Amino acid sequence: MRTSVLALWTCARKVRPHELRRWRGWLSVSLGVWWCALALSPVGAQVPSGAVPSVSSRSQGFILNGSSTNDFSGKSVSGAGDVNGDGLDDVIVGADSASPDGLNIAGRSYVVFGKRNNRPVELADIESGTSPRGFVINGSTANDNSGRSVSGAGDVNGDGLDDVIVGASGADPAGRYDAGRSYVVFGKRNTQPVELADIESGTSPHGFVINGSTANDNSGESVSGAGDVNGDGLDDVIVGAVNAFDGVTDSLRSGLQEHHSPLTLAISLPPFLTHVHQLLYQ
């Protein structure tokens, strides 16, 4: 305690350059900083044992172990908000090379609920639907690469639970090769698996699909929550289509999605950027 009081007094006394000439003010500030550093240093300070928890005694976090060989879980990860409404924020993990139900590289994503302990989470247990730690989102079709990108989406449907968005840039909606899909999956309190094939059909209560526009667009290569863009009280999402091409000039396209209402935004590159792009990719 004496060390702390001395430090505060020294700082207050020394840092007063307006009382001296300019050069003395500079010297006073320098000495004041030096005295503060010396007085506040832990040398000689007496801290009661146990007053501050040691780093080793604190819970530093927990690990999420992948389920199967070559799943590449963790290729994409994001905060998810409070998906199950328990007051703790959750996370979402993408495994875009997973093969649910034998569907090669259909991909999986895992919503892992927040928790206060540091015990490991096994994604294999979450897949089974019996773990209380979260739920799995199974890809629809072979080579979809669902989970290539994942993100929290905010509360898209206004039910008070945060939702997530999953990109599947290798999907072929209506036969459009690699046009890509994205899926908004609504928050829920149970741990039953979510099948993206059911969401595609439009009959599932667990979310909705955003279908890519044109072959090779790879929509869903990037996805993100966007907040409430149009001010209707519902959070929106944004989807990137990294390889979209309008046939005349290269363009960047993103689909901005509010609840069930698609919107496509095309931004043409300025001429000098188009020229640079042609030089790089010709």
C-alpha cells in the first residue's frame, strides 16, 4: 500500500511542466515517468498469497476435437451469438470435407453451445444428437462443401434466438454447376441434427436456402451476418459469389438477404482495376 501511495504522489508532483521553463518541464516529465515506473514495479512489493488467482488456476478455454479423418473441421469458424437462448454465446465450426451419410465432401457444420468449464468437446458426440453440447448441420449433396464458410447471422426470423448461416459454394442448385448455395439455420434449444437437404426442400421449419444464380459463381464462398440493413427489425445476411462474371466485365457480386427476400448487388470494377485484374488472371 505504501508503494502505491508513493507512486501516485510522485507522478502528481513531477508531471507539472507549466511550473518550470520548457527544458525543465521536459526533464520533470521524464523524471516523473521514471519514478512512476520504479515505484510501481513489483520489486519489493508484498502481495498476500492467494490474493490474485494464478494463471494456471484459471480456466483458459476448451478444445473442439474433429470427428473423422480428413473432415478438416475448423477450416472456418465464427462466433454464433446465443443460438439456444441460455444466456451464453455459442460458436459455429465448419468441416467442409466431411461426408455425412456417405455423401463425399458434402460437408458439415457444428454449433457448439457456450459453457463455463474447460472440458474438451468431441464433435463426434455432437453428430450423434445425444450430446448436450450443441448440434450438427449435415450437408445435402456430395461435393457441396457445406461449411466452407460459416457465420453468426443475428436474429433473422425474430424469434429471440440467434441464427447462423452456412455456405456451400460447391452446390449445384437446379443443375447449375458450382453456382453455390447458402443456408440460414434458425436458432433452437434442442440438439437434434439439422439436415440441409430438408431446408432445401422448403418444408423444414429450421431455416431457408439461398440458391446461387449462375454456374461457377461459387456463391456461399463467403457468408456473414449483416445486421438490420433495411430497418425492419430483423437481422439480414450477406453472401459472396467469388467467381460471378457478367460476361462483359468482371464484377463483384453479393446477395444481401433479408428474411425470404433475395437481392443481388452487382458492382462493376473501374477500368483501371479491370485492367489489373486481366493482367493478374489472364
